[in-house]
Amino acid sequence: MKFNWIVGKTGTMTKASFGRQVTQWACVAAIPFCCIGNVWTAEESDTASQLRLLKEQNERLLSQVGKQQELIDALSKKMDAFQKTQDQRKRAVREFKEDLKAPSADPLGAAKPLSTAKLNLSGEAGFAFFKSGSQGQFPHAEFRVDEARLFLEAEAWQDVYAYVGLDLATREDPNNVRLGEAYVDFENISKLWHHDRQMNVRFGRFYTPFGEEYQVRNAIDNPLISHSLGDLWGLDEGVALYGSLGKFQYAVAVQNGAPPSPNGFTSDKSIAGRVGFDPAKWLHLSASAMRTGDISTQNDSLSEMWFGNGFFRALGKADTTTEFHANLVEGDVQVRLRRGHLKAAGGYVRFDDDDTTADNKRNVYYYYTEGLFDVTPKLYAAARFSQIIAPGGFPIVGNGEFGNYFFNQLATDVWRLSLGVGYRLGSSTVVKAEYSFEQGEELGGEKRDHLDLFGFEVAVKF
């Protein structure tokens, strides 16, 4: 087959020249595709580089995130530890404040108010209804102001406080206003030798540091309405040293021993002391000792120390007896439970007077046990059993009518069982009810009876 090509007017194109032309045109047509291929190859290379960079960046970021997480975990642990430390400090401060409010915070047991202010006024009161047996103090049933007290504390100088209490009414003396505690406290004297609270000094009129029950005998503090049969307490003038050393507490006082008088009738003084020990937070132990000193029968007549709902007095007649005295020892134990407490105390009294016509030495034994159980945080039940044993006979009033059982009767054995319930309306108000069974035996063998007591009381502090 022939291929004839006319190029102008020069002649025809051969197969060879046609092939060369096709090849040339093919090469020219392939140029764009080659360029595109090169572009695609370059783009693929750039994408791979970018992916590799992204991968490296991600790996670096993951490494940084891991390190940051480790740092966050470490900081979180430190914050947890710090928070626990803060909680422990707050709890310690709260427990310390609660301990300060507790009666045992003051080894002398004063119920003084605590405040950072220069002057603090507070008070307590109890409003009650009583009904006793025919031989008791309230045979006709009575509504009465059981107690009413005002307390005033002032900071006189650094670590020096003045305190005055006024007893507007008490169960023992409901119709007369009397001076309660009145003293000046020189606190933390031991800071002079760089030891905190080892020694404090109290000068004035204050409770005798003997036993533990007197610290909670006021209506707002006492879980029951009655007290134990022994109910040892005294309010007297004198000077006291008190403080704490580690788990030990101490208090020792020198006081008049007899009621106040213009001149005083004997130079002998009362000496009392107590040592406490807390081997654990839930356990408190103490031992007390006391001598009333010699007390004048004709002039003083009575001791300042209260016992058996009466006082110590001479057993001999006034015309044959000039002085009397009593020596006492007591041990106390308190177990603090999660929902209440257990308490027990026991003591011994050695009494004598100088009656010229009779030997009036007496050995008197007393004790009590007490339990309190919190049914709920507000509702509680309490019970106390107490007894006084005096083989030779001793004045023990108990729930009996004072004039008869203190002056005319001597008892050899008296016991009391008190059962009660209470409801705390708040930290400063409690409502309680109690029934006490009381019986005994007189020196001649007669039975003491009709002395049971029912009581209902609302106690408040403000």
C-alpha cells in the first residue's frame, strides 16, 4: 500500500519519515503526562514526610501527656496528704476545744465559762417537780427552782483571770442567795520554766478537790436528777495548786474546813488533794485524800464538806465535845464508751470527836456505780446505785427530811437505786425524769422507808 503525502509542492512522505513524525509527536504528547507523574511523585513524598512528622509530634505529645499525668498524680497525692493533715489539725483543734469544755479540763473541776473576750457572763438553771415518800423532803409534791446560778469571768491581765459565781438558788438552800465560787486564777505559771500548764495557782473560794462526782453535780451536767448517797463536795476559802504533767493531772488545796466566820475559831486547816491518770483516751483514774482539820463544835458546828446530803458534825453533846474531824480517801474510775460511760467510786471516812463521855470513832464506807447509754444522739438512759455503810451509826440524810435524819437519827446502812431517762434538746438544754428507790436501817434496827423520790427537770445553760 502506498502512502502519498503532499507537503506543499515538494513531493510525498515515506513510511520512515512518517514513523519519525509519529515518534516525535508521541514524545511531545508524553511530556505533560511525565510532568504530572513527577508532580504526583513529589506530592506523595511530601505527604509521607508530613505523616512522619505528625507521627513524631504525636509521640512527643503522648510522652508529654504521660509526664504531665505523672505530675498531676504526684500533686494529687500531695494534696490528699495535705488535706488529711488539715483534717487532722481541725479534728485536733475541735477535740481540744471539746476537752476544754469538759468538766475534767480543769483539775479543780470549776464550771467556769471559757471565752476569748475580756468579760464573759453565763449562767445555769434547773426547773423541777419533786414528789417523795411520806418521810422524804417533798411529801406534798412541789414545783420549784431547783438551782439558778450566774457566772462572771474577767481577764485581769495576761494569764490572770477573776471569777465570781452567784448561787441564786440551790437544792440544799433554795431560799437564800449565796456566794458561789469567787477566786483569782494565775494560770500557766510553769511557762517561766518553759513548760505549759504544769502549774497554776487559785486563790479565793472554790470547790474542794476531792473525788470526781462534784464536777458534774449541777443540773446541766448530771445525767440524773439525784446524786449518789455520798455526794461529797465542799465550797471553801483557801489556795490551790493544780496542773497536768503528760497523762497525769493533780490538784492540792489548803482551805478553812469550816464555814466562814469573822475571826475563825481554829487554826487547823483542811487539806485535800487528787491525782488523776489517763492511761488511754477511754479511761480515767484518780485517787483523792483529805482531812477536814479540827473544827470547833460550839462555834463552827459543821464542816464545809458535804456528805450524805448533810455535813460532818460532832456526835458528842455540845457541853462535852469541843472539836471533831474527819479523814477521807477515795478512788474513782471512769470508762468512756462510744455511746455512753461507766463510772465507779469508793471511799472510806475515819471520823472522831473529843467527846469526854463516849468513844465516837466511826469507820464509814461508801461507793457508787453509774452507767449511761445513748439510745440515740439525743435520747439516753442512766442508772446509778450507791450505798453508805456505817456500822457504828452516822448521820445520813439521803432523801429524808433534813431536820429529823441529820440531828435525830443515826443510820448504819442506806442504799439508793436511781433510774432515769433524758432528752437533749441541744447542747444547752436537757429534759430528764427519774425515779429513786431508797431504803436503809437505823442504829437501833428500825427500817428506813417511804423515802422514794420521783423527779422531773428541765436544765438549761446560757
